[in-house]
Amino acid sequence: MTDVIVLAGGKSPSWFTKDPAIKNKCLIPVHSKPVLFWVLRALQIIPKEEIHVHVIGTLAIQEAGLDKMTDYFHLVPEDSSLSSNVKLGIEKTKEDQLIFISGDIPAITPLCIRDLLQLFQQYPTAQLLLPIILKEDVEKRFPGSKRTYAKIKEGYAKVGNSILLHRSACQKILPLIDSFTNNRKS
């Protein structure tokens, strides 16, 4: 069994949307549904015997009714930090295998979720798994999209909007989260 924690906290940064009615970037519409809807829909297809779905979200997410598409909804204030949301996810879950995914990735599919779950089987002793996507693959699927890439041995790549953690590694990773996010966005 794996706990999947969908991070949908915080508010919409001004650079992300100019529409003041959208209080959380996970509520930006894609094909007339909030982005988070598509993430939760992909997760709903995975059998309940395999995953528990937790959403760390704001009141705006709850008001949109998206809390009803999840097993557990954990309310956070709009100004909550990424590390405090991850910490809450760790505190509210019980399984040793944890997958954290962003709530603003509408192109995620059940196959992507399956691939993430299989990584735990492929690397049973790993404490941290960080899926990466090569720049050429991103640009092939989403031409013209703006992403943050880093140089690796294989070329340029980006983090795949997910982190797989074994519970034993959680305390080691928490202090690094905010600095990683702040450096990535600068």
C-alpha cells in the first residue's frame, strides 16, 4: 500500500494567473475543469487496495468540491509553505511508501501513476526517488511550454513533479525542500 499526497496548498502566485477569482493555481481551468480535477481523476482509476489519496489543500480547493474526490483532505492556510505542506502530509499518512505529486499537472495519467508505483518495486531499498524527464521529451509532448531545466549527464532535464519517499528518509529531506524550491524559482 502506498500513500499518495497531492500538494494543492498555497495561493496562485501573481506570475501564474492574472485572474483574481482563481485563488489557487490548482483551480486554473483546463478543458473547463480545474487542473486538480484531472490529477484526482487519474488517481481514482488506481484500485483503492493499492493507494490512499491525501490532498493537502486550501479552503478554495474545498469550496470547489474537489475534497470529495479524495480519501483524505487536509486543510492548510493559503500562505502555507511547501515544506509545511509536505510535513503535514507525512504526519497524516501511515504507509512507509509515500508519493508526493503536484496538484497542478493536468496531463498526468493513470499510466504515470502506475509507473511511479512500480518504481518502489524496482528499487525496494531506495529512500528517495526523483523521476526526471528529459527536455526533448517534454518539448515533444508540450511544445513551447516554459519549464525549468538542469544539466545532467544525459542532457537537460526537469523533475517530474513527483517525489517518492520512504518514510525513514522524511526527516532528512524536510530541511532541504524550501531551499530547493526557492532556488528553482529564482
